[in-house]
Amino acid sequence: MHAIVTLLGGKHTGNLMVNVNTHLIAEKAEGAKFFEAYRSGDAILIVTPEWLKECKRQGKKVPENEYEVRSTPTVALLAPVTSQPCN
């Protein structure tokens, strides 16, 4: 995945930070990074790896809406809150 991001002109970061990251690539609606991105509202879009693969296939950024990873608000509220960047 990192190679595809770089190939398409993006940058991969190890930490998830609002105002730095635009997307989180996630298989499932779980984990600290997912919940941090979820709480960011629309600041960080959460998409499946298939979105990145489709961007590579088409050679351009494709709309994210068909590839979004979603969670119910109840599940998101159960996650621990962190003010530190997610590793």
C-alpha cells in the first residue's frame, strides 16, 4: 500500500494526525487509528484498500464514497479517547 501511495504522489505517515492526514486506509471499522479518524468528522476520510487500488488502476484519484469504511456511532463512542498521535 505504501508503494501505491508514493506512486500516486501521496505521502505515507506512521502517525495519524488531523490537519496532516487526509485519508486512512482501513480494512475494518476498528482500532485506535480508525476511531481517531472517525472522530475527526470529514477531516480524515476512511477508505478501504480497494479505493487505493482503483486509484492506481485509473491513474487518478477516484471518488471515495463507494469505498468508505463506516461504523455506527455507538461503536465509535466505546473506543478509548487519545490525544496522542496514533502509531
